[in-house]
Amino acid sequence: MSAPTKPLALLLAIASLALGLIGCGTTTTSTNNFKGEEHEVAQAVANLQSDARSSEQTKLCSNDLAGPVVARLNATPGGCTQALKNQLSEIDNFEATVESVQITAPHRTATAHVKSIYNGKNGIRTVSLVYEGGKWKVLSVA
């Protein structure tokens, strides 16, 4: 079996984060701590989680992931939806919390710091989002 490509590795991190929001009895991401546009960014992470939890690969590709991510995934065999389907089946821990949100106004980008469990370890992940097509979409996870 070949090693995952960079788009799939990126997606795995995104999917792990998204699905990290639903385990241990937690079924939604709380966005109550955020107001205004920060709330919209936190809601984008919650939407990603919800669509991933429901295995809504089409919604993930069209609503939740930014254009450049979808384009890279569409370049893989089966396209974005198949890549997501393959990666979502690999996730086993679904707990995470949006800790903070920062927005860069001139470029319409945002960063959310999300606490999650990945490979059995707690950590803070940095989720980069971009305002695209009238809504916030996930660009990367580091």
C-alpha cells in the first residue's frame, strides 16, 4: 500500500479534527463562547464536524472545505468525496473543543485553535479558514 498523498494527509488531519468533535457523548461543537464573526468561524468548525459525523462527503466538499483543498482532493482517484469517504472511515476518536478564534480582516482569513485528541494524545490544532463564497471554509489544519 502506498503512503497517503499530501492532500489525503491534510484531509486526515481535517477529518480527525472534525470527527474529534463527536466522541465521548459530545455531539456538537459549542459556539456559544463566540460572538459576531468569531461565532461564524466557530460555527464553520461545528459544521465540518456535523457533516463529517454524518458521513456527508458531498457537503464536506461543497460546504466545509475551501476551494484549494477540494481541488487537491479532486485530483486524487475518485475525487474529493471518495477521498473523504476513505479517510473518515479511519477516525476513531471524536472529541474536540474550539478554544479561540482570531480573524484577519483585510484578507478575510481566520485561525481557530481547537483542542482535540489525535493519535491518542491531547493537543491544540491550528485550523486555518478562509472566507469564500459568502461563508467560512476550512483551508488547513496544523
